[in-house]
Amino acid sequence: MRLFKLILCLMVITHVVMAQSDPLPSWNEGKAKSTIINFVTEAIKPGGANFIPKEERIATFDQDGTLWVEQPEYTQVVFTADQVRELADKHPEWRTQEPFKTVIERGVEGLKTLSEQQVAHLIAVIHSGMTVEQFLSTVNAWLDQARHPRFNQPYTKLIYQPMLEVIRYFQENGFKTYIVSGGGQEFIRAYAARTYEIFPEHVIGTAGKVAYEYQEGKPVLKKLPEVLFIDDKQGKPASINLFIGRRPVAAFGNSTGDQQMLEWTRGVPGNRIALLVHHDDPVREYAYGPDSRIGTFSDALMKEALDSGWIVISMKNDWKQIFSFER
Amino acid sequence: MRLFKLILCLMVITHVVMAQSDPLPSWNEGKAKSTIINFVTEAIKPGGANFIPKEERIATFDQDGTLWVEQPEYTQVVFTADQVRELADKHPEWRTQEPFKTVIERGVEGLKTLSEQQVAHLIAVIHSGMTVEQFLSTVNAWLDQARHPRFNQPYTKLIYQPMLEVIRYFQENGFKTYIVSGGGQEFIRAYAARTYEIFPEHVIGTAGKVAYEYQEGKPVLKKLPEVLFIDDKQGKPASINLFIGRRPVAAFGNSTGDQQMLEWTRGVPGNRIALLVHHDDPVREYAYGPDSRIGTFSDALMKEALDSGWIVISMKNDWKQIFSFER
């Protein structure tokens, strides 16, 4: 035990020495990078005017479009379309029943015609009866074989290297880093620990209800075909309050779905930053704005960002490298 | 920064030296105490058969009757009865409307006639329209002046010293300590940080819905008169899954409301403990069992505890001291 603690102690000293190097090597110098570094530097300076006590160092990150690619479709939408087709054999009634029929016949294109609520409901319905563990295995089996149509990489490799550096930088400086996503909570939990080192208790997302049952005398949690809450737009500050019970001091998003989370973060005075990833790089990734069906970056959002002192991250100009797999 | 880290390092060394002393001084020697100490000792032993990686060190604690006194009434029930009477002036319609009428006329005695669902609903209704911050202030203002009828102490002093030592012992050994209570989440959050050093993100309880609104251009979260979920019985494993996404390795409860949480914790093999506080000390605290209206310790629960290898903590025999204020 003593030896273990002394090794830990040596690791702390090593860390002090290493902390001098650039924490965000994939970022070009500019306002976005300097804002993040200044914020953290000030936040951890004991006695400084902008010091943030360790327990209040909460940073929240949207997932789709902020931490990984969301074009041409949300990953979970591709997964869901695949799942509806795969599970259709067990549910012959789906062939004539909407919205299943549309999805069976037209796949992702059919799913795209549904509203966010309809998709959330569909996701809840198709996996109902599964235990939570079975669902996690199903997601991981799918992620193992699925490839992104353009980059021909597993989706879990399509995470943004610069954002990964931000997460690590925050974590190393005592911040708790939460994902706050409109996507399914369990879907994200399936891979967030290995991709971001963000553990299940720090993953907040749209959630379904579960039932506590016994299977062969052992308790299980089975997914029910009902949505508990949708974690998007106004739902994000609400879920942050539910799960964390404090306002974040830093929030990262990329669309109108994140607007309220950023407002909430900056809604009280103090050392607080809000940042939006702007997809303006059609060569290395995608460029999309107010006209996008997903990840909408509306003109009103850009105006609010400029009026409110939020930082707009230009993928094209601020990021030296986009994806982690490019390393 | 360097100085700060070196101080931290000295603290680690001091901690190694101090770790030799008894971590649970308010506990008498016995099976309960030795089970807890053996569990933690094994859990942190690197390479040991019962080692638990740091990220999986999750311990959950029921609140009423496990961490603080719940007799003769749940504290939140007393608070709610007081609130209904205080707010009744602004709601003349309550005087003729149930269940308000009963509570206005008969106070706590009236409230006791309602079901758990009715109480949860009543709590949601009476504070609807308040912001979350206003509710926290209201709870704290009440806690500042309220006194327990028997011990004539603030409720926040009626926490169990032996359990406080368990929480601290777990925390110092890298465990995350969560409260998982049938009581209101925000009610507990109002005092849990100062009483237990359990921060809001580690408080899970029965939760209400909130609305995101703007007040003078600033975002607020207003309480709605609707319950989101009830965190009791089967609701406890469900909320543990929702908030934490992993099974606890240690769980503490005291009643049939905690049964499923303890089953869930011990539902897979490995180094996992489940403990029940048994209120069998009418002299220093209370004695109540299957006949209790609250905190029910049924015969079936005692049987399940014995059959399943859960540890029953006898307040009378296992605890040298009961309350923190007795120090």
C-alpha cells in the first residue's frame, strides 16, 4: 500500500514537469485555442479572481457533431435503420405497420422522414424486452462491423482529435467531463469509455424507461418501449440539473440543439466559456449551416453566439487535424 | 502550480501514515465492521483476487433511516406539511381541495394518511413555479430553524456518525459515494454537500420535471407540478442505471424500499457487499420493524438478508455512538 502511494506521488511530480508542453497540439493558434487555455489556466490558479473550486469544474460536451462526425447521418440513425431491418423477421407485423414499414422499405432514407420524437419512440420500441446489458452488446457488435460511407472507418475512429485533447486537458486539470447528447444515453455509453475515457456516470442522453424483473432468480433491467425524457434543446439544461445539479462552467456544442445548454452555462457571471464547433470544412469533413437537416447551425444561433461572447470554432481554421485515426 | 502539486504530494505521504489508524472509530468490533474493512482492504489491493478498479468503486446509500433519523416522520414530510400551511395563504382554493385540505387541517398527521405517490405529487405541486435555486433556499431556510421533536437538534445534526465514517472511508479509498433515496432529490441536495460531502451529482432521488424559461433575459429552470420518476423499491436499480450506468459494489439500506437496490448490487458475482441498518435501539434512537409505517424492516427482508449473505447492522450492538452531534 505504501509503495503504491509513493509511486502515485512520483507520477504527480512527473505530471508537473510534463504539464509545460502544449495541451492542445492539434489546434492552430487563435482565439478558440487561447480561450480554452486561458480559461483552464485561470480556473486552476489558487487565489486568482477566476479560480474555480475543483468540485465546480464541470464541463459538458454535446456528442454528434461536437465530438464525432454526424454527417451524412447520425450514427444512431444508421444503427436504428439496420436494427429495424434485422429485427423485422421476428416482427412480421412491422411490414404493414408505420413507422416500421417506411424504415424496412427505405432504410435510413425512410427513417430521415420521421421527427426526433418518432425516432426516439422507435428506438425505445425496437429494443424493448432486451436487458440493458444485451442492448450494450448489440450496439458494440454493430459498431465493430459498421463503416462510415465516406471515410470507410469505424464510427468510433471518427472522433475529433482536437476535442479529444480538450477532454483530456480538462480531465487532467480536475474537471468532470460530461457528454450531454440528444442521442440515446445507452447507445453512447456503449463506446464512450473506450473512445473518450468518459465513463457511464458522465454520459447523459435521451433515456428510455426500464423495468426491474427477475430472470432465473437474478435481477435484470429490461428496456421498456417508453421514453423517459428527450435530452435535446430545453431538455439539456433540465437533464444537466437532474444529473449534475450544478451549472457547467464550460460547454461545447455545434447546433441549435445545444443553444440552451450554452445559455445555461453562461447564464450567471464568472469564469465561464461556451463554444460552438462550426462545420466549415467540406474538404476534410463537411460544411453545413442553417440549411442542414441535422446539426443545424442557424443564422440566429450564430448571432446569439456573437452577441453573447460564445466562441465559434472553425474546423477549417482552428483544427490542424480533424480525426483521431489520422494520427 | 508546481508548489500546489508538491503540497498535494506531501498530503499523499501524510495520508499513507495516517491510514494506519482505525477508519471506523464509532463502530464496535464485530461482523459488520470487519465486513466493511475487509471489503475495502481487498478492493484496493492491486493484483488481489478481490481488487476493484477505481472507476468501478461505486457505493450507494439510502438516506432516510440509513444516513439520518427517519422517525417519528420523514424530515421531508414535516417540511412539506409546514410548507402547505405556509403557502396556503396564497392558495385559498386549497382550504376546500384535497389532499391540501387534510394537510392544512391536520398537518403531519394528515399527510401521513397519503400514499407515497400522493406525497410525491403534493410536493411537486406546492413548489411548482419556483426556480430550482429558490427551492434550495426554501429548504435551507426551513432546515435552519426546524428542530427534531425528540432530540431538539437541527435535522442535519441527526446524521449517523458511524455512517459518516463509512462514507469518508469509502471516499478516501477512491469510491464514489452516491445517495439513492426515495426522498426528493433537490431536498437532499440542499444539505448533502455540507453534511456528508456528497455533492449534487451524487444525489439521486425522486425527481420532478422542470421547465426551461427566461426571466429578465436570463434562463431559469422552474419546477413543474409533475413527477419524473419515483426513486424507491424497483425505482432504485432503475435510477442507478440511469444516473451511474453501472452496478454498485456496495449498498447500504434499512428497509423494504432498499431491497431491490441490495439485490441489484449483489446480483452478479464478485467482491460486493450489501448491508441493512436495523433500528433496534429504542434507548438511543428508535426500534421498529415489520409493523412500522415508514422504514419497514419486514420479516421477509430479514429472511432475504440472511439467505443472501447481506449484513444486518445492529444499531444497538454495532454502533458505539449514534449521532454526529454527540461528539
